[in-house]
Amino acid sequence: MNVPLSLVLALSSLSSILANVMVQDGDYKFPLNDVKQLWDLINHLAEGVSDKDSTISTPLCSSTGLPQVFQPVCDSKDADHVFLRLERIAVRSDECEICVHPACTGC
């Protein structure tokens, strides 16, 4: 299989750009990849829970799967609200990858 060098370089550039996309919520900034991991964790923890919006920070913050970058959110009073806003961004992360969403930077 002979892949053109230009395609390899383009995919490599795209990968590095996406790795630098940051999501901002107030004073907090998180890498988009960590926000996507947060979304996966929220879905995993929400299985079998009827009202996942009630207090999302308690199970998230006690989970060993939570990326360390979110620890300052866990220590804040508005953790539930921050996590819910990040969840909304993660659901539409494709908009973040092209920086359509105003909370996303670094494209």
C-alpha cells in the first residue's frame, strides 16, 4: 500500500491540531480529548440512572476514570453546572473540532 506523503502529512497535521483544541468554561480550560473522555464516563455512570442531571458531580468526582484535569471542577461549588455544560459541548464535539462552538479554541 503506497500512501501519498501529502496525505500522511495532512492527517498528521489534523491530528496535532485536534490535540490542541481547548474547551473553556469560565476560568476552566480543558483539552477537547479530555472532554470527550468525560462524555464517555458520564454515559457509563448514567447507565440505569433515570435522572442523571440531578447530581452528576458526585459519581464523576469519585470515579477513578475521571481525567485529573477535572479535579479543580470537583473542588468547586458549581461542579454540577460545569459538568453539565461540558457534557453539552462533548455531545457536539465535532463543532469544537472545527471551532464553531464559542467555547472551543486552538484550531
